[in-house]
Amino acid sequence: MAASATRRRRRAENVTAYGFLCAALVVFAVFAWYPVLRNVTLSFQEVNFVRGSSWVGLDNFRKVLDDPLFATAWRNSALFTLYALVIGFGVPFATAVLLNEFRHARAYFRVLVYLPVMLPPVVVALMWRWFYQPEGGLINELLSAAHLPTSQWTNSASTSLISLVIVSTWANMGTATLIYLAALQTIPGELYESAELDGANLWRRLWHVTVPQTRFVILMLLLLQVIATMQVFTEPFVMTGGGPKDSTVTVMLLIYRYAFVTNDFGAASAMSLLLLLVLGVFSAAYLRLTRSRQI
């Protein structure tokens, strides 16, 4: 009797667990898998919500490939990602290392670093658009007060993209910083003590202890940052609109223009599918490369 009751209890627990799992899978399928499959379908159609859609084969892909802004959007997105890796990848790690050394008011500084993440992205973009104004903007006013040269920031094609990278880094570094900080706090203190006994200075301890012990987190956040920055949209949409001279037109902004400016959802879907394929191939190659090096 006891064994039978145990089996019934386990069966009931399994049914409950599978019920929760099925509910999660249904929600994920409706809001994640179905839109992806629908996007694949629309990329091969001429979308008309009144007369109905019709199949056009690869015409949408030919259309986006022939668009003069196609190469510009991909180049700008790639440059944005490169600048974000140069500027925005090392800053959160360095900030986490610095916070990890604090013994007092550590919680206060964590909140301070994470605060920009809690602000709505549009609010951040609007705030920095005012900061970047050539006349009366906060940054140029501070530079003028310090008798330093000012800049056109987002109003110049040569500085607009890097200006957006600074905004994106400031707004999003809090999450990466806290993840790095959590990883740093799992490193045994004995490793640093042994390194100090061997005469290792701060830089050697950082390179030979901190980086290897947080390697997995660094590699994973690097992949996530590349995926996120290749899909940058809010900053160029709100702050520059793609200008000046198309210097901040990104892939996601071009997709938005296809869908909601020219109402060409077929071309927007085709461009989205190309972005999905590029990021998918990159992610697979990156994971394979990093896995082989770890082995």
C-alpha cells in the first residue's frame, strides 16, 4: 500500500510539473516561435492586408539587396557593434573589478551603476539627445566651461555613430556589471593570496586569476552583446532618425522603415530573416570556436 501511494503521489507531481511546463511552452510558442515562422512566410509574400497576400518567391530578397541603403545599414550596424565591443565591453568588467574592491557602501554603488538600466530606453535617448545638442547641450556647455573644444556629436556624420555607442553603453552597462561582479565574488580568495605570495602585481593577478576564472561569463556576455548591438534600434530611431547623411541607419531601423514607412512588410520580413540567419550563423560559429578552445 505504501509503495502504491508513493507511485500515485509521484504521478500526481509529474502531472503537475508537466502541466506547468506545457503552459510555458504554449506561451513561448505563441509569442516566440509563431512570430518567427510567420516572418519566414511573409518574407516570400507580397503582403496586402486588404486583398490578401500572394507568393512572390525571392522578389522581396532581391528588393532589399538592390536597396542602396542595404550595404549602408549593415556597415553601420557592424561598426556600431565593433565600437560597442571596444568601448562597452571592457567598461562593465573594469567597473565590476573596481566595485569588487570596495569594502564599504558596495550596495549603494551597485544601485548607482544599475540605475540607468531602470530608465525607459526612450527616456534615456531623449535625455542624451538634449545632452548632445551643439547649442545649449549639457556636454558642450561643460566643455566650454572647461575651455575645451566642443563637438557636433549626433549632428555630424563623423561622430554620430560613436555618440550613440556611448549612450548605449551608459544605458546598458549596469546588467553586465552586476553579472561580472557576481562572477568575481565566486573566485576563491586563496588564488589571489597565492598569486601575491608569488610576487604577482595587480595586473598579473587580474590577467592570470580574474580573467581565467570568469572566462565563461566573459565569452557568454560577448556573444550576447554582439547579438544585442547588431539589433540596435532605439538610439538611432529617437536621437538621429538615421542621419545625418544615413550615418546611423542600422539594419533594424531599415526594417522599421520597410514595415511602417513604406508599408512593405514583405521586404521587412526578408530583411529580418537575413538578420536572423547572419546572427544564427555567427552564434553557431562562435559557440563552436569557444567550445573547442575550452576543450
